[in-house]
Amino acid sequence: MGPEERRSKIVSYIQEVNTVRIQELSKRLKVTRETIRKDLYHLQEAGVIIKTHGGAILEDSNHEVQYAKRQNEHNVEKETIARLAATYIEPGDCIYLDYGTTTYALAQEIRHMTNISVVTNTIPIINVLINNPKIEIIIPGGVVRKNENSMYGQFAINSLKDVYVKIGFFGCGGIDPKIGITNHHINESLISAEMIKKCQTAVLLADHSKFGNRALNRSATLDDVDIIITDRSLDVEIASQLMRREIEVCIAK
């Protein structure tokens, strides 16, 4: 295991447990404590974690707000974005719904549709759609991230390798015109990165608060996205930057 892979595993584990000890990481990753110390110093220099006496915690700006709390943030914006996004879906379509609370709002919006297929790795979205017999649900499986009820890992990625959809709807933790689309959890970012390549049309759903922010892991570049659906509070200059990149920006009202 190389240093970059090891550091990614360290960050993912801290994201799961919030705080960790050097000795615990040493045993978990089967390397010396001195190697872990060097990794933690490197991650601290990068602004990802804060090294503590004998361990580390995640740097505050990289903390992921709990799923239930995020569902209650910018509710009106998410609902208007979801209503507009639903108009892109036609009978017979196979779509992908990425992990996130705005894609969850879209699932609520389409739960009574008929004759569509939905690929998703998110248990809350599955629960919204599962009682409609006219919606076929395709679940890649994988390791369950219990605090967020999403599925990730190599099993999930392997399951998605031969899956192609007409349109994919993606959430994010942040959008930066230079960096691209970022998310908090590295393993969920890998799922998003896999599926964004498998869509005829890739649609990013993001309220205005996501723009100009950066989360920990890049899941896609802006060139990977065809359409961004956001709300009318989006900064005009940011909208202009995106349109200069030939990205279709749709404002939900």
C-alpha cells in the first residue's frame, strides 16, 4: 500500500469515527507508529486533519454535516430543484440517483412515476421508491456506511462497471470553478466518479450554498457535467463562469 492510498484510508476512517489514536491506526493499517505520525503531519499540513496528542481529528471545515440535519437545510431550494429535475425524466428512462439530500428530494418528487428504472446506492432513496411497483430499482450493493445509509466499496464499483443509464443526477459537497465537484467521503466520491462516466447526460443538483466551497475529495471535473440545476440565489458571477465553460445552468424557480 502506497502513502497516498494509506492516507486516504486514514481520512476515511477518521470521517467514520471522528477521532482516532496513532496506535489504533498503526494496527489497522499494519505499519509502524512512526509512519502513521508522518502521515498525520502530512495531512495536517494539507489542512485535512488536526493532529492531537497521540492521534488526530478531522479539521472542522472537512466535517460532514449529519444526513438528517442536511435534509432540513435549504429545504425550499432543494424542493424547487427537484421539481425542475423531475421534468427531465421520461417514461422508459433508466436513471441514476447519487447519494445526497437533494437527490433524496428528487426521489420524493418522482416516487409516483411509472415505467422508469432507478439505479442508486442510497438506502433512504430506496425506501422512498420501493413501494411503487411501477419503478424498477437497481441496487449495486456494497459496504453500508451506517451513519449515512449509503453503500460503497469495491463490490459496489464492480457491480456498476457494466451499468449505463440515460441520465444521472448527482449531489455534491462543494463546487469550485477551478477544482470541480467535490464531496466529503472518499468512497462515495469513487461511486459518483464511476457513475458520472456511465450517463448519457450528467446533471448536478446543487443549491447556491454549495458554490465556491470545497469538500475533501474531487468526484468529477466540471467538464464531466452537462447540466447544473440550482436555485435563483446563485451568484451571478459564478453562473457566468460556468456558462463560459459551456455548462448549461438551469435556475429552478
